[in-house]
Amino acid sequence: MTEFLLAAAAFVVALVALGMVRILRGPGNVDRMMATQLLGSGGTAAVLLAGIATGEGAVTDVALTLALLAAFASFAFVKAQSMSTPPADQPQADRDA
């Protein structure tokens, strides 16, 4: 069972590595943010799988930290995007000025 869990963790890490490519070469900011969310979720899953496989109980703190960082990164992205774009109910002429 340990080998299976470690193989699953390695598979998740490989998928997260593919997500890193999207972060570096993504066509837009939203694509990069979604890849960052994948990094947080996949990193959490990989750490938990490896922790269960090795019997380490302290890795849950690391996994929770990764999950919180991903949530805060998402919040910061949405906040920055909302500050840089005008409200949708504002007329077009006012947006261009």
C-alpha cells in the first residue's frame, strides 16, 4: 500500500509540474492564477499522500499551510483585479476617460 500511495503522490507532483509550465507561459493572468490554485491543491494532496505513506503525522501542518497560501493567493488576485477594472455599471464613456 505504501508503494501505491507514494506512486500517487509522484503522479500528483508530475501534474503540478505541468501546472508550473502554465504559470510560466500562460496566455493570461487568469490562466496563471488557476495554475497557482492547482499548485496549492496538488501540493496539499501530494504532501498528505506522502505523509500517510511514510507514517509522518506532522506533515498535515505543511499541507494546511499550502492550502491556506493558495486561498490567500486567490483572494489577493481577485482583489487586485477588482481594483484595476472599472465597475460594470459605469457607462463606457466614463471608463475611457
